[in-house]
Amino acid sequence: MSPQTPSHPHSVSFAPDAPGYVLDPYPALEELRTKAPLYYWPEGRSWLLSRYEDATAVLRDSKRFSPNRDEWEFAAVAGSAALIPELAELNKGGLFALSGSDHARVRKLVSPALTPRAIERLRPELQAVIDDILNDLKGRNTINVVTDISDRIPPRVIGSMLKIPKGRETLFQRFTEAAIKSFLPGLLRPEEVPSLRADVQEGIALVRETIEDRRRNPLPDDILTTLIQTEEQGDRLNTSELLSLVAALIVGGFETTVHLIGFTVYNVLKRPELLAQVKAEPELLKGVIEEVLRFDNFGKLGIARYALEDVELGGVTIKKGQMVLVLLNSALRDESVFPKADVFDVRRNTNSSIAFGHGMHFCLGASLARLEVQLAVEMFINRYPALRLVKEPSFGPHPVIRKMESLEVQLNQQ
């Protein structure tokens, strides 16, 4: 099936692997927004949607667009089911795959465990984990924020929340990375697939083992026990729903937080006046995090939706089964919604932000990610008041993330 091309088929090209894109994708995204806001990208077998108005329209239109990968026209040949069947099986019980009434039912059962108030109760636990990791930096002067802090906090936090035996967190981390890399399976190198599949298999086994252990040994004030025992008029989550939800909590809890800690530290340290403001007014960090998500989003691509029928949008027809990549990083720089969008402004009203999605699939883990990043950055800055950047960050290859690999900072004054 050949897709209908938009009215500017030759005036733009999209090359997320081009040199420089990962450092600064915004000129390329602005070109898309201006010249071809709905652009068919052959390499990704998907439509790229770059304007805010279109992004929110698609994300809230659950009748005509689904996040379920099985709806994709190429699912049988290039979907995760073809490459990593265990992941596809896991996703079948997840919120993205469930239809309207099932989705509403599961979300209603899960939401109480992840409300801002429920997450706030985790504050002492999060502080203890972060404190422990920062203690390991004693006696050092220069560190890599990514490997020494960002990569280490989320596995420990999720491990602590789910009461995973210490030492198993690295397995969760490999599982998470495999799941994220498989987001656009067509972009994977064939030689990567066997090891990714093995990591997924091991991760699912650990999740299953953890759930069964908690069924036998429920714990007070425990998120997993809450999910297992939550009941609404006699209805409970079944095992496949629990597996999918816990896996989604792990993947979402790791990936967002790892990158957001690194990008937030970087954006604060490269603006000395902002660092001084945050020290004087710690509450400002909430605005900093929202503005980092908007201004310097770690996404390389976007979030996927699949057309459930032919849809007319912006003068083009998206055919049933085609993938739409909603480029959040572009939509969040749309001047029609965010005045002076290219200016980093921590006091900006970000109520219109769609960094954690929009509509019925708004990210359930958003409150956890926000609190975790806020505490990590605040405690790091307070612990080392003379913090400064040593050099600009470096980025590594990744199919869907602007993956910061190194962010070198000096902890103490020389």
C-alpha cells in the first residue's frame, strides 16, 4: 500500500540519525512544522505529526486512533510480535492495547495507587535511595552525572517500590532498555534482536515471580500489594493485566526518569543564574522540570498511534492501519501555543504541556517521575553548592531517544 504523500513531498526530509540532530533536533522539527506538518517518513513507515493542534487532536481521538501496535499495517512483518513475541504478548494486557471499556476499568483500578497523594507518601523512601547514591560520590571531584546518578536512581527506586531483592535491579534495567529499543522494531539491527529478546524474557520472568511472591506475602503500604488487592465491585486485575501494568511501571519509571534527571541537571548548570535561583527558591524546580520537558525534550521521535479507519487530517488522508508518530518535542515548541517557544522560561505557564501525553492515555506514572527528578536534582544541588559543568554532554546512538551518555560535572571548588 503506498501512502498518500502530503503537499510538500520534496521540500523537507527527516533524518533523525543525521549528525547534529540528537544535539539539537529543533531546526529540523521547525522545518517540519512550517513546511510539512503532516509528513510521511518512509524509513519509519509512519506519518510525522509536528504541530500542537494536530498532536492533541490525535491523542484525544481514541475512537479513530489507537496506541495498540497490533493495529499497525506492518505489525505482522515488522512489529514486535514478529521479532520479540514475548513483548507483544505482554503488551496485550496493557493499557495501550485495551479497548475503551476495558481500558477504563483497568485504569480505574490502578489510578488510586499512583495519585499525587499516594506518590507523595513515597517521599522518604525516595530520599533514602537518592541519599545513598549521593553518598557514593564522597571523595570524588569530577563525575559523570549519567552513569553515577541518573542511571542508578530509577532502578533503585523501582526496586525499592516493588521490594525487589537487591542486585536484581540491573536485570530490570536491561529489560527496560530492550522494551524501549523495540518501540520501532523496523529501526533495529537484526543482530540486536536475540539479546534484546533474552533481556525481555528474563525481565518478564522476574516480574511474574515478584507478583506471585506478593500474592503469598502481602505487605502494608506497598504499591504492588495495593494493585493485587484493589477491588471495585468484585472486579480485580487479572494476572496478564498485572504483569503488563508492573512492566509498564518499570519501563516508564526507568526511562523517563533516567533521561529527565540528566537533562534537568544540564539545563540548570548551563545557566548559572538559574542555579542561583533554584538554590534560593527550591520550589522553582517544579517549573524547571516542566520547562526542560517542553524546551529540551529527551525524545528523538514521538509517541505512536495507529489509524483505526481512514482519517482526513490537515489535507491528507491517513489510511487505516498506518502509524502516526506524534512528535511531542516539536508540538511543545509550537509558537501558536507557547509564545517565545525557543526561550527557556521556568516561570512559563505549562498547563498546555503534553510531555506526558494527553487524553485517556495520559501517563499514569507522571507524578512519580516528577517527584523523583525533583528530589534527585534538589538533593544533588544542595549537597554540592559549587557544582559546575566541565564540558557539554555527549550523546550515544539510540533508535528513539536522545540518549545522553556523558555529562561531566565538577563537584567541588578547586
